[in-house]
Amino acid sequence: MKKGFVAERHRRIIRELELKNKVSVADLSRKLSVTPETIRSDLRRLEKGNKLRRIHGGAICYFGLEKEQQLNKRIGVSLPIKKKIGEAAASFISDGETIVLDVGSTTLHIAGSIENVENVTIVTNSLAAAEILNTRMENKLFNGRVILIGGTVNPLQRSTSGSLTNQMLEHFYFDKAFISCGGMNREGICDYNIDEAAASAIMIKRSKQVYVAADSSKLNQRAFFHISPFSAIDFVITDADLPQNWPEEEIKFNGLKWVKVYT
């Protein structure tokens, strides 16, 4: 009988994930009338079976390590948190700066939060971000110019990447780079797509200051391709504290500032 109850809880947890893209331990505990520790145990078992991926306080859909969800599906995951992170990141942009945005769902919220700045130049290889920025300029929410980097188009990610993209990026100097990622761990940041990760690495190299914008589901995750160590990053903007198992002294030594946003 107990196994039947467990299996039914697991089915309901997966169903909640399918509906919402993200679940919390507290909500599941209330809905299923079990303790939070029982839910955490359920999530651990489901994660082992690649049914979901645990994050701080809950779980999200399992994407796998080799393949990233297409952009249109990722946009809806952790939406309120990503909006807050986007707003926080955009607040660091000042008049007259040249900035670069890479590809990612959180990056779109940065683009959608840029306002009240003058004479900014924004370079990006995100087709979706360029469209958002163009609309905001038309509505006079900020002024400047947007430069869309050419290259091979990835229609699922609405991005450009490849050798042409990288060659063009090598000609720029940026004041600030705003970088998204598929995972963050003690070794730095990483992503799923080699070509897009290579472009992000060049953006970091060509920038005076580097901001990584990523929600807490990326913490302690290892994606396919390493982008950068934390020594090359100035700010991490996320919705969680620095993980306890990370070497805080080493990160402080490198000058990294950890910015936590609240929802």
C-alpha cells in the first residue's frame, strides 16, 4: 500500500511540473498532505530517475546535460525570479556605455528592463533580445543603438553563433557584458551549446566588467561546455546566497560580488 502512495505522489509531482514548470517543497507538502522532508525525499528519488532537477526549495523540469530546452519553453520557467534578476542587472547600465548581451531567457528580461539611459550601445547575438530592444527604443524608453551580431542562426534559441559571430565580437570593446549560463559550479559558469558558449567567452574577454545573471536553478549544475572561471567575473546576480560548499574566501579574493535579489 505504501508503495502505491509513493507512486501516486510521484505522479502528482510530475503532473504539477508539467503544468507549472517549477514546483516548491512547501506547496507540494500542503497539496499532498505530507511533511516537507517526505517531499524532499520524493524529489531526490525523482531526480535520480532523471524525472526532474532539484533546485533550492523545490524542483524544475529535467532538461538533460547534452541538450538545452528551446528558448520559447525556457522563458516560462521561474518567470517572476528572472524578471527580478533582469531588473537588477539592467540597473547597472549607465549613460554612454557600450554593453553586450548574450543569449538566454534571463537575458531577455535584462533587455526588457533597460530604461531611462541615454546614448547606450547594446550589442547582442540574441535575435529575441534585439527585437525587444528595438521596441523599447521605438517607445522612447531609452535611446542609443542596437547592433545585432551576424552568424549562423539557431531558430530554436533565436540566436546567432559560429565563426562569423566570434570574428565580429573580437572587434569590439565593451564596458559591460551581461552573461547568462546553463550552470554554475565551483569551477565557474558553463552552458549547453558550444558555439553560444564560445561567443559568451569572447564577450567576457572583451569587457571591462562582467555580470552573470542566472536564477538559483543553475547553482551546482554542470552543463556541457565551460565558459569562464569566476576569476574573470565581477558580479553574479541571482536569487540565492552563495552555496555553502563553495570556497567563499577564494571568490572574495578574486573580487567577485554576489548580488542576491528577492521576490
